[in-house]
Amino acid sequence: MHMKKIIILSIALIVLASLCFANEAKQLKPMTVRMGDSFTITLRANMSTGYQWQVTTLDETMLQLVNSEYIPYTTKRLGADGKQLWTFKALKKGETSIAFKYFRPHEKDKPPERQQTIPILIK
């Protein structure tokens, strides 16, 4: 009986992992915003692990970074995730994208843990 539980748990973890990787590879639809409007991008983060998101690509002629803040989830669980909010203002019409990396600033030679590029359509 114990072996059966281990096999079921192993299969469940493999399925869950494959779903996570499938989501990362998926092409995102452009986020549509109006010129002059502000909008917020929310990225899941856990700063208690030393990781944080950083903007790596931003066309400052089209978008202005207005604010960035980290909000931990309200839970008693030690080391729980939170979210990092990035607020931008759309400056002119067109298409652009914002690229982020999730990394530990003190690990200069390691590649980022995750990367995310979000296409933006400004109308």
C-alpha cells in the first residue's frame, strides 16, 4: 500500500512539473493599454529566498516605470511567496514589450532562475 502512494505521488509531481514548464513556454497575448493610462504587472515572487524580479528590457520612449513594490502574502507559513507589482505608464501608441528576470543579485555569474517577457500594445 505504501509503495502505491509513492507511485501516485510521483506521477502527480511529474504532471504538475510538466504543467509549470508548459506555461513558461507559452507565448503571451499582448497586454492592451491606452496611451496615457497606467497599468500594473504582477509577478509571483519570494524575496525571503533572496530572489527578486528586475526589469531587463524597457523602451522608455513608450513606457515609463512609475512604481515597483513587493507585497508578501498574509499567511503564517514561514517563507511563503508574495507578489512583486510593477506599475508603468503608456507614453505613446505602438507595440513594445517588457522583459523581466528573476534572480539573486549577489549571484552575479548564475543565469536567472526565471525570465518573463510581456508584449504590450498601446492604443
